[in-house]
Amino acid sequence: MREDIDKLVAEFRAPITPIGLNLFWIVIVIVLADQVTKEWVLSGLKLQLGESVKILPFFKISMVHNEGISFGLLGSGGAMRWVLTLFQLVVAGLLTWIIFRVRRPLLGIAFGLIAGGAIGNAVDRIRFGYVVDFVDFAPIFPWVFNVADSAICIGIALLAWFFYQTEREAKAAPPQM
């Protein structure tokens, strides 16, 4: 665990890299995709809270207001709305700082997805006081989510893969003398 933290600190202190500059676009694309799809659901489909449009037997677009954190856990009304929003923006800022400095693309992609998702959901909390969720795969998956949530989950999975790969590489490397 300590080695993983040391690796992140090393990435954090590095100078801005060309890879990092290119990977920053992931943050922008995720925020735009998230906000455009939410606007489409709100203004294009004009769904009201609790309404759904069935697309396939296992997929529908459903309007849900998520006041909590991931998948509606831990409601965040009142002051918690702003605490959670500030937390999301601070984390996104730190991850973006790291993205500009990464030397390994997989790490930058993972952090870009997480940062973009955090910013997308923070924008909703600022605008509405809740996060707009609409992707509904019930009964296959019990929670309704959005593009930002998907990006965060994929980013976390890629981050876990990054640490798994770097540990495998370290074990495969010959011992240093």
C-alpha cells in the first residue's frame, strides 16, 4: 500500500508531460457528454421525476433525482450538498493536477474518467441541488445512474487494473542490487 502511495506522489510531483496534456481531453469529453445527456433527458424528453421511457425490455430512461452519493447512498440535503460538492471539486482538481503529470497513459485515463465524472455530478449539485440520474437497467441492475457515474466506476476499475499491473511488473523484475 505504501508503494502505491509513493507512486502516486511521484506522479503528483512530476513536470507536465505531453501525455498528460493529451489525456486532459478525457475530463472535458466526460463532462460534456454527461451534461449533454442530462440536458437531453431534462429538456428533450421533458421527463418529470419518476417518469420513464421504455427502450428495451431491460432498459429504460427514468428520471431520478439523486441527493446522495454513489447510487443514492447517504442523502446529502442542506449543507451536506455543498460539502459533497466541494469534496467532488477538490478531488477532481487534484486528479486533474496529476493527469497533467502522468507518464503512464492508463493512470491518466483512469484519473480523467474519475475527475470528469466528479465534475459532471458536481455541476448538477450546484445547478439543481441533486444529481440527475436516468440510465435504468432494472431489474438487471437495481440503481439508476448517469454518464458521470459510469465514468467514475470505469475509472476506478482502470485504477485497480493499473495497480495490479504495476505490482505484477515489480514482481517480474529482477531484484535490484
